[in-house]
Amino acid sequence: VWHLFVVRTAKRNDFQKYLQDHGIQTVIHYPIAPHKQVAYRDQLGHLSLPRTERIHDTVLSLPISPVMSKEQVDYVIDRVNIF
């Protein structure tokens, strides 16, 4: 069962604002790469993981729910494609 629908875009902030302006709520679930989190600072903080960091800088979760109507799903799809 899916509980997140994650997409990537280099223009994440613009994309998120665009969707918000059209009434579509999004979330950035994991904005900080694991090796950059405070809990792992001592063990992993020295690492440079550019692919991981790029992923965390470009991901955005779109709305997904079994209670979304077909019209709501179509609206999200249309807005994503228009962007």
C-alpha cells in the first residue's frame, strides 16, 4: 500500500508554490539527508554524498489517499503536467 507519492524536480520550491497556489498541498517528508542529521553528526557528518544530497534537495510528496475522488486525482495530474 502506497502512503507517499514522491516526485523529483530541480525546481522544487517553484513547483511546490505553484501547486500550493492551485490548492494542492505537498510535503517534503525527508528534507535532510541522513548523514547530515544531527543524530548522525559524529559518525557520518564528515561524509560527502552528492547524489544523496541532490535527492533530498529535489524530492516532494504529492497528495495520495484512498479517499481522493477521481476528480481530485485528475486535478492534481493536470496541474503537475501543466507545470
